[in-house]
Amino acid sequence: MIKSAVTIALVPQIKTGPWIFWKDLEEGMKKAHDLGFDGIELFTPSPDLMEIEYLHELLEKYSLELAAVGTGAGKVLHGLTLTDPDPSIRHRAISFIEGMIRFGAACGAPAIIGSMQGHALSGNSRSRSLNWLKESLKELGALAKSLDTFLIYEPLNRYETNLINKLSDGTRLIKEAEADGVKLLADLFHMNIEETDLATAIQENASSIGHIHFADSNRSPIGAGHTDMNPIAEAIKEGGYEGFISAEAFPNPNPDAAAKMTIDSFNQFFK
């Protein structure tokens, strides 16, 4: 079953990012419920921001699922990445992500590694950085699997990382790492920059995809840019995808309108 989700960010330092709702968790969840979303994708500054029981209560109250939890605050707030040349920083990055994996797993949701993958920095070979990333994905994926969930790895566009930019390279990375507890995030915005054909990339990597970010070519909600969703939606459905399609998009022209535009587009292509 393909399900819809909307992003809610609770990290003030990233409030200008591609999140539909931010700051007020319950208000965002109420709006998500009222519009007919199936779940929320949550970004918090740490895994201990709130009691799990409280989150469970809100999810039940608004008949929502937790689609995924983001780990980006680890880099934004603490400067942590899995490919930092300093082994103590890599260790702290792994510990932070472990906490987020446990937080998400308590609600049956995976954690996402995006910006915390880092970069191949000057003075370090790309292959060394990729080896650090592989080691981390294998370790963290095993933890996620032991908690009956999985870890999501997100290929980012070339302006955000020089490690993995395409779905095919992400699939290869996971296989080389022997990280069977890890799946890919297909982010349509990043893919618009890096992939020659988005639908073909999804078809060819369908078995690796565990989460999808729903945003147009300009990172506004679907329908506000030039992405042709028809072949992409067909590729997603024909590939047998079962999971969340989540709106990680700028709240243009405003959060409520962006959320409405997103759910309308989701219903148009996936209902």
C-alpha cells in the first residue's frame, strides 16, 4: 500500500528548510489528519525531545502513522557526519543516529540518513570516505533490523554531497556494504538534478527503494514546478512500491496551501 505523509520539523535552526509544517507538533498533526494524510515525517533536534508515550498518544489521537524520522539535526546542530576524518566525530555521529533509530523504531518508523553522510573532504580520498560510510551503514542497518525496522539512506544532489548522487550508485553502495538493513530514499527533487530519467531510475532501483520524497523540480509541492509526474507515478506503482510518499518540500506559498496541494497531487497519482 502506498501511503501519504507530510513533514513536520521541530528544529528552529532549520525552519527555512523544505518542511511543510514546523514548530507546533500537535497543530501540524491535526492539519495532516484533517487533510487526509496517512502519516507524518518528523524532524527533531534529538531523540529525547519528547516522551515516546506522548508521541504515541498524538499519533493515535489523529489516526496517523510515523512515516520516518530525520537525523539532519546531528549535522546542523552538532556538526556530526559519518565521513568526518576525526574518528571521535564519526563515533558521535553513529551514536546520534543510533538514538534516532531507537526513537523511530519505538513507533515502527525508520530513520533517514541524508546530510549526516557528509562529504569526501580535502585531504581524504573519496574511497576512504565511502568506506567509512559503508561501515556505518552496515552497523546502523543491523541495529535497525534488530529493532524490526530499516534504515533509509538518501542520495543527495551534487551541491549537497560529493559521495553518492544517483539511485544506482546508492544501490551499489548498499550491496558493497552488505547492509541488508538499509533501503534507499528516492527524493524527486535531488533526482531531478542528477538522474537522466527519473522514471527509469526508479524502475531500475525499485527493489532498493524504501521511502520517497515528494517534491517538484523547484522543491515546492508537486504541481508547482516542471516535473512530469505521470511516468514517475507509473514507475512507482509498477515497481510494487509499498511505503510512504512524503512531502519534503518548501511550504510555498504557505504551509496550509502547500499541504493541500501535496495531498491533492498524491490523490491524483496514487489513489
